[in-house]
Amino acid sequence: MGKQLRRYIKRDWQLLLLCALPVAYFIIFHYVPMYGVQIAFKDFRAVDGIWGSEWCGLEHFKRFFSSSQFWPLIKNTLGLSFMQILIGFPIPIILAIMLNQVKNARYRKFVQSVAYCPHFISIVVLTGMLYIFLSPRNGVVNQIIQLFGGEPIFFLGDPKYFKGTFVLSGIWQNAGWSAIIYIAALAGVSQDLYEAAQVDGANKWQRIWHIDLPGIMPTVVMMLILEVGKVMNLGFQKAYLMQNAQNLASSEIISTYIYKVGMIDAQYSYSAAINLFNNIINIILLVSFNKLAKKITSNSLW
């Protein structure tokens, strides 16, 4: 075994060296800090350190479950997440299929480039754009609404409009970029299938339904599993930047609440307990949906 291992190392040392940096990154910045999760079960005090702080069991979890913030946070987080999946997840698939049907290569590349360019706009800039475009005084959206006789709407100040604004702006920013993986999957579909379908008299919609969708279904299932696995982890930065006192009823999600109680209020053990609960729910959803997808479609992550 030792000789065989040395032979493999000698033969593939370049690949091992290439993998060393990312492996070291995950070990140092993702796995080593996991020892700190124990503060979720302790009454952490900075002067005593992690090991010196007293154990308190599940007190922080009980406090969170019994707090008045628990159900509003769960409702807002799950509401935004499932709205993103229901509305935002199919859009890149539809976009990829539409681009795949375009015969003019130059026009297809142009549309694809325009579609994924917003992905490179930072969240801070995107939020600033939303405040400018949706301003009730001089925002272009409200000017159009008033042009048709409507009243101006403060989209970022009304809780009932927050979720739609959050999700639709995310679709605009990320749909083109997310479509790339489906375009790549469609490129792997055999052209013989399209030719055979045309010979059989299949129209465009029939080719999409019987060739394109089955061809990318394994990719769709895997991406959907990954999306479900991060249901509780909405983008903190965007939600926090779009948040204000007027839309707090809809914009306060678990990640923003963790930041406030942990970093601002310095309740480190309490915020660690909430974050641990959050991650456990994600793991349960990921494993359960992966098992369900494997049973229904025979496609899964593992």
C-alpha cells in the first residue's frame, strides 16, 4: 500500500499541488472554525474565552423558539425563499431553451451577453439603483405609473411590495448568469435527436418538450436540490441594504436578525444558536429533497 501510494503521488504530484490550496482554504476557513459552534451551548463571555465559558445547554435555542421574533422570521425567510424558487428558478431554464432555439449565432451571443452582464453589478450598486428607479418622487417606475393616471408607490417603504421587489431584482441580476449552465447542458444534447424529430414531423414545441427538457432534466434536478438546500440562507447583504424601518415587517429575515443580535448587540451565543438551527434546517431539507428527487426522477446529488 505504501509503495502504491508513493507511486500515485510521484505520478500525480502536479494535480495534488493544484488541489492543495483550495483544500487548505476549506480546512482553515470552514472546518477549523467549526469548533466555535460550541458557544451556542454556552454562556459565552469574551474574557473567559470559548473553553472557559459555562455550559448552558439548550437555553439559547429555547429563548429563540419562545421569542416573539421566531415565527415572523421563519415566515419572512421561507416566504422569500420559496418565492425565489417558484418564480426565479424556472426563468433561467426558459431563457436557455429560448436561446437554444435562436439560429442566428451572433444575435444569440449578443442576447446572452446582455442577459448575464447584470450579474457583475455589486449588490450595493444594485440596491442604490433600486432606490433611484423606484423612488416615489422622481423614480422612472413611478413616473410611468403616474403617466397612466396612477398614484406613486413607495416600493421599498411598503412591506407588501418588498418581497416582489427583492425577488424580481434578483431575477434580473442573476437569470442570465444562471442560464449558462443550462445552455451548456443543451449543447450536450445529440443533434441526431433533433434531426430524427424533424424527420418525424415534430414541431418546435414538441422538440422542446421531448428533447430539450429531458436532456437537461438531470441538471435541473441537481440545481433544484441545491436551491432547496439553501432555503434558509437568503442573501444577507441585499436584504440588509434594502431594509428600512418601514418595510421591516417583511424584510427582517434570519440572516439579518443574526447580524443584529450577534454583531451589533454582542449576543454571540444567542446568534450562534440561531445560526446553528438555521444550518440544521438546511441540511434536513437538502438530504430530504435529495432522497425525494432520487426516488421520483432517479437523479440526485448522491
